[in-house]
Amino acid sequence: MPDSLPPDSVGLVEPQTLHFDEPLALASGQTLPHYDLVVETYGTLNADRSNAVLICHALSGHHHAAGYHSLDERKPGWWDRCIGPGKPIDTNRFFVVSLNNLGGCHGSTGPTSTNPDTGHCYGPDFPVVTVKDWVNSQAHLADRLGIKQWAAVVGGSLGGMQALQWSLSYPDRLRHAVVIASTPRLTAQNIAFNEVARKAITSDPEFFDGRYADHNATPRRGLMLARMVGHITYLSDASMGEKFGRELREEAYKFGYDAEFQVESYLRYQGERFSETFDANTYLLMTRALDYFDPAYDYDNNLAAAMSQARCEFLVLSFSTDWRFTPARSEELVNAMIAARRKVSYAEIDAPWGHDAFLIPTPRYEDIFTAYMDRVAREVQQ
Amino acid sequence: MPDSLPPDSVGLVEPQTLHFDEPLALASGQTLPHYDLVVETYGTLNADRSNAVLICHALSGHHHAAGYHSLDERKPGWWDRCIGPGKPIDTNRFFVVSLNNLGGCHGSTGPTSTNPDTGHCYGPDFPVVTVKDWVNSQAHLADRLGIKQWAAVVGGSLGGMQALQWSLSYPDRLRHAVVIASTPRLTAQNIAFNEVARKAITSDPEFFDGRYADHNATPRRGLMLARMVGHITYLSDASMGEKFGRELREEAYKFGYDAEFQVESYLRYQGERFSETFDANTYLLMTRALDYFDPAYDYDNNLAAAMSQARCEFLVLSFSTDWRFTPARSEELVNAMIAARRKVSYAEIDAPWGHDAFLIPTPRYEDIFTAYMDRVAREVQQ
């Protein structure tokens, strides 16, 4: 926490838990009889409820996207640099809704929640949830908040997939979709990295087939490895080089297997910290949602045919050094939108930080994002 | 094994074990009192012993580079496509020497060998070995074979580092160095991937601080994960896409965490097979040798100053889709050679297979490699 709250912060925020009693039918064929969603909101909903923006989170994200939970909190929400007064998603103009997705481990119903059928935590019995399922649950959330149509649905990475899916599942319930550093579907390499992460978790002897909670265990080693390999794919070769190069932790080679290079101890630290806070079953679920996302699948692999379902306008942004979801993947999506005669603005942002660039505003990224959201705000009755 | 030995095969070959009684001083400050090297040779050494070519292997390689050990062997040696009668390294003209490096797990002295100090296997007490150490041991091997000067030292990836190190450690003992799909030093991202692999192994409860043999255990899960993540970095995004795409194992999504996509089961299979045959301590050692390799380090990070030690001619080859050791890294090396006024031929080969492309001859690769080695052979008294 800074000494005082910065003037462009949404300030102190409090999450709220919304309970949904209507059963949710999932893509897998299973049904969630009832569920909770943890939500934060920033800004004020206008009289005709037309200024609402939905933020969708990525793999390890959650509802706490902006502001501080307390004055003791060291860091603000995960997308604080883009959400706040005067920021690209301007909370002086928009009512911003951010949630923890179903299957998450930050308060919304997920593998760590109690299974009503057994009275124990779901663990591995929590159903696989897809991007489509998330969007359906978010539509129920919109109903609850009285939002018939979002001014925009916005997300980066896996969050961008949700914004895209909104445009297909509920074409009339959003006016804009902002799809950042995302892809219309994973490549074999993307799936392969997810599989390594999953295998690291499921092969950890502390995983107990997902029932680690019943054994008072945590598959920490597996989660750590999953995060380490994930983390490499979020950064660019160049940004890792710039940050660490071949810098040693001590002056000379020690000729051993302890962390010797700075990049090794950084990666270990990231992995260990993550393994202490994240749920392993949730990690499996989130990576599987990534794997399964493929809007063209229902249209004979014709992405343009899928996109012709959409009615909203799109902003698509990619980053030059993102090798996880390369600019070429965004272009594939944009080409399908153009072929389907949708309205789309696209920019590839030159930024050195790889996939993580979507979290770090650079002048051109900020300018384009701000200009687009300004246009969205101008359409809204203030 | 094919029904009959192909005419361009070196045929049936037999490895031999050479024992070295002279102690070998290592870069780490430790000394190996004596050691064995397992070696295969193909072709005939000419009268003045001037037609010898040394093959250096990569991370998981070994001495069996060409031909068959028996008529029952399913596959020939790992570089059979480049070594044999009429192949780029033409065994009608060259006497080819291929060894398993020190620290390996295919017969040369390494972590699985008996430690003369204890009577038990070395395990984690086997000293860290560097590329420089390997080249020193290979120089003793050359002495033993009566080879004062190699016609060429040839290697891909980590093998290319050894070829490069030969030119610096023993400038007068080789006439050509062929450095394929290699790099003058690892990037932070390269080290990071190695660290994930090592952490997968060392965090496996069956690792027992490297003393798994004493516990009748094997850190199979760790080795499997290490290989899975390594394997992804050997292939290109495009070649994985071409080979597997998003192809499913069964007709429809099963909505679970078992292998669902073809690429998942392929990767699991590769990892499992590797974990049954490779030694974990050797894997640590090989990846550390990669990390430490940095010829510029001794010259105030000036690679050109390092290269000015060399006397041989160089062929440097890189592959367009190799994202592990990109063409840019080879160009860095070539630029340093040019700055040091060395003779160097360089080509970037357009090939879709990523880092693995060095094992797979394409017409242009084969043509350039063959033409260069033909020039090397023409300098030799046949």
C-alpha cells in the first residue's frame, strides 16, 4: 500500500458474494445445482443501466481487478493500471463489474467449495467448466445486477476468450467486445504446455487424485512446476534477457545445481509463492477451459461462420513479442470478423514484455484502449 | 531393423570402452582420478591419420550415432541420416569417431558409475562437468587414437558448443568446426527451461537428493516432466500444429483431464519412454553444462576476442523455425567470427521442424553440409 490512496485509484473496495439458486447446465452435460459468484464493482451504474463494463479474468486471475481491499494491502488489484478514474476503463464514466469465475479458488464456487451432494469439498468432482459455461454464469450475474446489455465486455488472454464468447452466446447483450492478447483457439504447442502443467500437478504424490484436501495435503511441487513453466510462456525471451540475462546470484560459478543464475531463483520464487495460494484442481480446470475454447468447432471449423453470429463491435489488440498467443492468432480472428462483415478495430502493439504486456500499459496501448473506451462511453447516456 | 541393411548404412557396429588412467582436472576444481569413454567408429583411418571426424552429441545423445548394434535393432544410431557411405559425413572418406560424453548414462563414466572412493555409485557426488571438460577428455581420446588433428569436429546443439570449444581450447588440433543449431551461450529463457526440468527432477520425492539408486528408486515423474518440457522446445509451434493440430483422440470432448488431444498423449508417451531409459543425475549434469557454456565469459564478455583464439575454419548452420537456439544466436556467433577475421561459412536453413531440424536432412541442409564436408575431405590425403 502507498502512504495514501493514489488519486487515480478506485480506492477501497469490498467484494460481495452473490448466491444463485437456479441450476446451471454445463457444456459437459453436468449441472451445478446452485453456486456463488464473488464480485467487485467500481464506479456507478447510470439510470438506464447502460454504462456497465464486464471484466473477465485470465488463468490465475480473480475478482479483485482494481483498488485495495484494505490500507494494508501491498498491491492493488491485478488490472489496476487499466481500471480507475481517468484510466482506459474510466470508472468516472463506467460501472465496472469484475468477478471470480466458477471453478476459481478465490470465493466463487469451485473445487474447494462444499459439494452439496456429499457435504465434503468438491475437489476433483467439481465439473469441468468451459468458457461458454462461464459466459452463461456471467449472464445470470448480469440479470441479477439488472444489466440487460453491457456497454462492453473486456478481457485479456483467457479473459479475451470470454469477451469473444459473449459476442456469440449473447449477441444482443453487449455493444462492444474488447479482446486483448487472446486467440480464437489454442495451438498444439499451447495445449502441450498446459499438459506439462497438468501432468506436473497430477503426478505429484500429494495430489491424491485431486482429493488432497481429504489427506490434509497440497500438491505444492506440482503447482510450483506448473507455474514455473507457465511463467516462462508469459514473458518474452527478450524481456527475460533484459531483466536477468545470465546474471549470477554470486560472483563466480559454484558448479552445482542450486540456483546459480538470477533467473533461476526468480522462477523458483514465483513458483513457490503461487503454490502457496492457488488451488491445484482450479489450475487443472482453468487450463482445460483454455484447451477446449474453439468457437469455430460448432461451425465446421469455419471461424467466419461463427463470427457471423456476433452483433457487437470489436477491439482486438495483440503484442509484438507475445509468443504464447502471437499477433498472427489475433489476425486470424480479425480476418474472420472481416469475412463475417463485423465491425472491428485491430492493432498490434509493439511491446517487449511478451504475453504479460496486456497487463502493462505502454503509451500506444493506453492511447488506443483509452480512445476506444472513450467512444464506448460517448454512446452511453451519462 | 529393416529386412536387410540399407546400402548407405555403416552397417553393424560395436561400441568399445576405452579406459583412461590419467586424472582429469575439471573446471569445477574437482578431479576425476580415472574414467572410461565408450566410443564407436565408422570408416577407416587413413595412413597419415588426417581423415578423422569427431561427432559430439547433444543433451540426451550418446556414442551410437550411426549403423545398427544388431539385426534386431529397430532404429539406427541417432544421426544415421547424416553419417554413412555417400551421406554428408561420408564414411567412405572419413574415419568417424563418436563417443558418449563424461557424465553420460550410456557407458562412459558418469553418475551411475562406481565411485572409486566409496565403492558405491557416484550419484550426486559425480562432479559437474562442463563443455571445456568434455573437450579435454575428447583430446585424451584423440591422443589414444593417435589423432593429432581432426579433419573436423562436428556437432548440433550442445554438440555444436563442443565443436566451438575445440576451436578455442585446441586451436591447432582441428581444421574445421561444424556448429549446427547451436548458440554461443544460453539466454535467460533457455536457462529458465533447464531450471524447470531440473526442479521437476529434484523435487520428485523419488529423487532422494540424487541417491535414488541407494533407495532402489527412480525419479521417473520428474524425468518425464523434464523431457516433456524439453520436447516442446525442440519442436516448432508450426510442426506441432502440422503433426497434431487440435486433433482429438476420440470423436468428441470427454470433459476431463485424461489425454484428450493427440498432442497430450504423444507428449506423455515421449516423457514416459525417456524416463525409463535416462539417468536423472545425468540429465541435471547435461543441462548444467548447457547453462555454463559461455566462451566470451573469459574474455570480458567479448565473443570476438574469444573467437580470435581459433585457427580452424567454420561452418555454422541454423534453422529458421528453431526458437530454442534461434538463427539470431548463430548470427551473433558468426558476427564475432567475422570480427575476429576467422573463415566462416554460414547458412540459415528454411525448415519447419524447429530445433530438431538438425537431425532431419532437408535438401538445402544436406547440400550445404555435403558440399562443406566434401571440401574437408578433398584436403585430406585419401
